[in-house]
Amino acid sequence: MKPLNYAILKHFTTVKEACADDVIEALKGEYGSFKALNKKAVIESIMTGEANGLLEETRYDMDDKGELRVYYRAHAEGAATINSYIKD
């Protein structure tokens, strides 16, 4: 099993785009018992990926509760870097 932050980054190489809620839902099966699989920690991990040039913001909207959702994607170079360092 990969460290959770690695799994979060790796998830972006398998989808067109995702928000923190999408990542949590996708990783819940394998990482559901991890305390760090929460919205705040996942957003922090995503923003670290963005700050390091691996992810980029694609769009944003509001969820049913009126909370902001920001979507990100791994661009081609970011995905290549993630895949070169984090193997399946």
C-alpha cells in the first residue's frame, strides 16, 4: 500500500479531473481507516501537488451545501513526473 499522499497524487493520473470529495470517495475503500483521509488533509495534499507543479486547477463550483469545490488535474508533464516517481 502506498502512502496516502502518494495515492492522492496517483489518483490524478487516472482521471480527467477531481476535487477533494472525489479523491476521498475514490480512496475510501483502501484508505478509509486513515485519519488523514479527510477533506482538510486531502485539500492540503492537492495544494502541495499544485505548488510543486504536478497539478493545476481546472474549474470550481459550489456543492449542494454551498461549499466551494475546486477541481484539479495532472497535466501531461505532471502526470509523467508522478508516474515516474510513484509506481503502481
